[in-house]
Amino acid sequence: MSGLSWLSCYLTTGKHMSFYLSFGTVLMLLAITAPVALAFGFGGAMAARSHFLPVSWIGKTYIAIVRGVPDIAFFLFFVIAFDQAIEWVRHKTLCPDWTDPIRQGNDFVVCDAAKAPLSTAAQWVHEVYGFSLAVFTFAIVFGAFAANVLYGAMRAVPRAQMETAEAYGMTHRQAFWRILVPQMWVYALPGLSNLWMVLIKATPLLFLLGVEDIVYWARELGGSKTAKFTDYPHGDWRMWYFLALLVFYLLFTKVSEVVLERLMVRLSHGQATQAGEKQRKAEA
């Protein structure tokens, strides 16, 4: 075969199907990580503004430490540490009679029953476990940045509105959920929009976590000296594969910009902000 027949067969191999499915893996990561990271961020922001000092210290420490560590260093360290922590707890629970040390030089050795996941588990279990670790790690990292954004947004809502709500008989909790939280989003959205863009660009870090993402497959299928192209040998085509990734990310970020812009317009409606004032003048 040659020409278009060869190319059509080449682009429809099983390995290429895995490459195409890896785009879904990236989109799934974003779809799951974004709300989880936002929940981490909201919790961190609430903790940071707490009047109870120990809770406030926890929230501010979480924000400061995670934001101060390079993402790559945190990803490489946290995933290993968290994985070993899970196996250590399982080891202590399931293998109480184990006498050998867990740390043996550079090796971390636990009993077979404590391994997470078990070595006898199906392949999909290993993949789900690795993906879950990735989601949790992404959520912690970007949750700290979201917490900083939300903390600033909460402080941006005029204090007079909270005082007015409490003067009308609302409790502090009611004023928080009915007055502050609905209004803070318009102040938080610009920062959260930037964070969303950074999260999109950070998805290639999945490759560092052992997940076969689009970067992994682009490198393997595009290279001329890897084990993934043996059925259809070719030269070094990595430039074309990574060009496809470039187009994908540019299109995805453009769609994100349009959606976020419309969301900003919707949230600004009726708000006492510059954008809200501009809308009122346009409607007048």
C-alpha cells in the first residue's frame, strides 16, 4: 500500500484509536477537576477568612504552601507520597504480622494485599486509580489558586451590604450565603477564567503522572524509534502530531474564552460594578 490508502490504514490503527480516545481523557480530566478544584478553593477561602485563628491558619497555609511550590515538583512528589501513604495504611491494617521494614534502601515494600491497586486487578482498575490520583493532585494544586482568587473576591464585596443584610435581621450565615456568595462571583470570574486557561495548559502534566494522554501518544506515534509505530514505519513525524495538539488547544481555549465572556456578561447584570454600570447605560 502507498499514498492515501496507506495513510487511511495508518490513521485508523488500534494505537491511533487510543490516541483519539486520549483527547477524551483530557476533557474528562478538565470536567472533573474544575468543580473539584473549585470546591477545594471555596473551602480554602472560607477557612482563610474564618474568625477562628487555627482554621484561618490552615486555610492560609494551604494557599501559601501549594502556590509557592512549582507545579512539576508538587506533582512528582505528591503523587508518590500519597500513593505510598495509601499503601502504608493498608499495610498496617491488612498485614499486622509483617516483620520486615517497609523502607528497604530506595524501595518501598509492602505486602501484596496492601498494594493499591492489587497486582491481580484488571487493567482498567489500574487506569482508573492512576487517573483518580491525577484528578486529586490537580484539584489540590489548582484549588489553592482558586482559594486565593475566591478569598480576594469575598473581600471585594462591599462590607456595607453585609451590614445592611444583618440590620434587616439576617444572621451572619444567612448574609454570607444570600448576599456575599452570589455577588462574589463577578469579582472572582476574571481570576477563575485565567486559572481555567492555566489548567487547560497544565493537562500535559498527565504524562508525568503515568497517564497515557495526548502528549504521550503524540510522542510515541510521531517518533521514529519507539515501539508504537512498528506496524507502519515512518520518519520523525512528531512535528505534525504536536501541531495537531497545538490546534486542539488553541481551539479549546478560544471556545473557553467565548463561554467565559458570556458568563461574565450574565453575572455582571445588575451588579454595582464597572461592567454592570456599562450594561445599565447601554440599556438606558
